[in-house]
Amino acid sequence: MDSLFGITFSKLLTLLKENKFSISLNKILFLFVLILVSIRNSYFTRKDKKLQKKYTFTDVKEHVFILGHWRSGTTFLHNLLIQDKQFNYPKIFEVIHPNAFLYLKEKHIKNIEKQKVTNRPMDNVKNDPMSAGEEEFALAALTLKSPIVGWVFPKRYEHYEEYLDFKNIEQSELEKWKAVYINYLKKVNGNSEKRLILKSPTNTARIKILLEMFPNAKFINIHRNPFDVYRSTVKLHNTAIKSSSLQANFKYDIHKRIITTYKRVYESYFNQVNLIPKENFIDISFEDLEKAPVKTIGEIYSTLNVSGFEIMKPNLEKYLDSIGEYKKNKYAEIKDEYTKDIYAEWGEYFKQWNYI
């Protein structure tokens, strides 16, 4: 349910019709809450639209995109880079209230800032409404064209998975999605002319589309040992994705889904990554970032020709000190048959990033 927390009532009704109102009995209460929330969102949206007249919504075209499959270290990298105050980024409350965050910010910002810090269920990373958010959740609520919608309605996951790379989607539908994405990013920036640092794993499969929208954008790909990605993604399915589902009675093969999605993400990535101008791209490993974060961030700035590293460095070091006590989750060992399957299906990626 929380994956579509920002949805309006009309969009929710459309989604329920598309999925033939197929809801698990033990999720009826959650659906009722979501309906009430969507009605509230519709009210706030009308207020927000009136407020938008105060903003110029500058069209910035040189955003920085963090690429990488889920659980590859994209959040950690995002949290490091946003310590640089020359950049802006979508906050969590802007992601979960995509239709109305300008209004909420103006009327309720003090209450929003006072909301308590919580830990994400899949990795214990601390979050609050002002933490960096993943804009794909906003797009899911705004367009209904996202794999995240498949988290909520897993019976039609394959349908929503088509929006991972838009490979089989009509051009007219893609253009509408692009327009919503651009407008959302303008709204996040408001009157600011700052570049945004954006992190959504889905974008790893959309390089060509992103370049069509933002030809001068810069890209950072972060990769991680595929076995670690697999183990962590299993936990993602058993926590955040599971809790998002309105069809809890529908059981799917988590192993198969992880294998398939990972391959789809990186087949698209490797088919498109060479479209990025060399001066606008860098590939790093999670392992290097974890071992030497300051050095790795410095290399990112140098390679992408981004100024200001020495200015942001004290903020970066302060942030790193603040998370010094953070402990990563421990994951169960992978079954032998799954290990063989992972090698067989993802072997080229182990080789590509020298994990064998």
C-alpha cells in the first residue's frame, strides 16, 4: 500500500478497474485506508495546483543520474552525494506526495520536519521525510506506469514490468510518461536552478530515454557483487515488496523474478551505456565506495568534471562520521541450486565487473 501512498482517488479507481478489483481479504482494511488517503490526496492536489502559480519551474537539463540494480549501493551513494549543497534532490515526502508536496510544504513543513526517524525494513538505513527519496515511487503514483505498481498488484507483475525499459510500450504512451517525469522534476526544483541528483534503479534500464530528455545529464553506475545483490534483493521482496502488495494471497517465485529482472535491467543497460558521452559517465563498485568513500567520491567529481569537491568534503566526512555505527544486515546463504542458476544466468555480469 505504501508504494502508492501518493495516488489520487481517480488514479486508484483506474488501477482497481485494471486489476479487476482483485484484492486479498486480509488486505481489505489496507485498501480502505488507501482509499481514504487517495481522497485526501485529491483534495490536496487541487490546493497544490493553485499554489503552483508562485513558481517558475526552471527547466534544468544537466541532472545527475545514479544507476544500479536494487540493492547495489545506490542509496548509500545518493546519501553521500547529496551532502553537496550545490545539488538538489527529491525528498521522501516529495516522493510520497507527488501531487501535493508544494502545498504540504507551505502549510505543514514544521510538522513534516518533526516526524520521527525510521529504519527501512530491508536494510536498516535511517529515513525521515527530508531524506533523499526515489522518484520512481512518485512516477508510479502519477502515471501507473512502473514496475512498482507490480509490487502492489503482483498477479499482473509482468504487465507492469514492461515499464522497466519501455521496450514494448507504444511511443505515444512513452511520451506522456516522459512529460510527467520532466514536470515532476521541475516541480521538485521549484524556483531553483540547481541540478538534481536522482536515484531510481529502474533508470538503469532507461539510458536512451533519459538522454532523449536530458542530453547533457551525467551518469554514475554503481555495481556490486551479484551474489550480494541477490541476497539483499530476496530480503527486499520479503519486506518492502511484500508489505506493499494488495494481493497477499498470490505467491510468486522470488528466485525466478529476481533472476529475470536483473537480466532485463542489465541487458538494457549494456545495450545503451555506450550512448552516454564518455565525459558524462563513470562506473564504480560498491566495494570501493564502502572501503574508501571519500576517495571514490573525489574520483566521481574528477571524472565527470564536477567542481566543488573540496568545498563539500567536510560535509561528506561529517556525514560518514554520523553513520559510523551503522551495521549492515546479515543474509542467509544461497541454496546450492540457486547459486548454480545465478552463475548460469548472470555469468556475463560476473565477468564484466571482475567478480570471478
